[in-house]
Amino acid sequence: MTQIEEEFEAGNGVFQFERSGLFDRLKDGWQDMRASTRRLLREKPSEGRLLFYVLVSDMVFFISWTLKTLVAPASAAGGLISPDKIGLLMVAALMLRTALMYGFSMLVFGVTSLFKGEANWKATRTGVFWGAFVSAPFGLAAAVIAAVMGMYEPQMPMLGNKLVALPVYWLGLIPFVWYIAAGTAEANKFRLTSPTFMAMTLFALALTIATLTLGVGDMIG
């Protein structure tokens, strides 16, 4: 085993040098986000590669909200997105959300620098974008659950209750914030992930409340 392989290998043996397939990397990220981020940082990914991760997460975001609000929406979520606005949602997912991710990574870079983080903006983007990519399947899974609940609401009216239906619509935010926090913590060589996660959770909560208040909560996920 080469030195590089030894550095990539984790205690459970999954971070092998030969495991370079995208799905393998995705599974590694689910199992140990910090180790997978460390590997990615050492590879010095191109901007095109990072943009690919963001665009894939954008597409999953678009599919997720289409499932939740158009295919089988719960009555409690009715009217969040009308069919005639599906094109606007796609534009928002592919363009506006991408720009927001770049802006968010810049904000994260600025804040972590205040706390003596060691990452530059490129490393910060790597952690943030990789976290968005790794968390994307969880957002899709939450959307499928929400859609199934919407399909069975006529037989089980309780599924349409706001206290039951709406939390599922935002369930994907939890892994989204966690994986981005872990990627950010690793990029900055912070010893613990939890402080970064708590800070990002508070930020996400404030942003969610603000967007819901303004009536644009359908653009976040």
C-alpha cells in the first residue's frame, strides 16, 4: 500500500485509493463525511468538478420540490408551487440556487476565517459543495416520503394535518446542514463538527422562517 493509500484509508477500510467511482465516494461520504472531504481536498478538484456537484444537487432539489408540490402534494402544502410556475422553479434551481451556493460558501469562508479556520475560499467551496452533493439523496428520499403521504391522504386524512405533513417537506434540511457542516469543519481543520453544525442550523432556521414569512419557502430545500 502506498503512502497516499494509507492516508486515504479509514479505520473501517472503506476509503481505499481504488474506490474512485462516484457512487463509492458518495457512500464514503455518508459513512464518514470528514474523511471523504479530506480525500477530495487532497485531490485539488477543478472548479468544473465542484460546479458539477452543485448542479447535481440543484437537479435533485428541483425533482424533490416537483414531487412534493405537484406530483402528490399534501393538502397542507397546496398552492406552494402552481403548475404554471414549474419553469420558474427550474430556473431558480439551476441558476439562482447555484449563485446562492457560491454566495453562501463566501459567507461561510468569511465567518470561519474569524474563528481561525485554515481553509481558503476554494477549500471552503469544496467542503460546502461536496456536502450539498452528498446530502442530495436524503432530500430526494424525504420528497418521496412526502409524495407517498400525499397519495394516501384521502384514505388517511391525518396525513394532511400541517403538523404531520409540513415537517416532512423540510426533513431534507437536516442532512443538508449536517454534511455541509462536516465538510466545512474538515476544510478548516476544526477539531469538532458540532459547533459548525449548530451555527449552520441556527442560520438555516432563521433563513427558513424568513422565507416562509415572505412566501418564498418553496425555493429552499
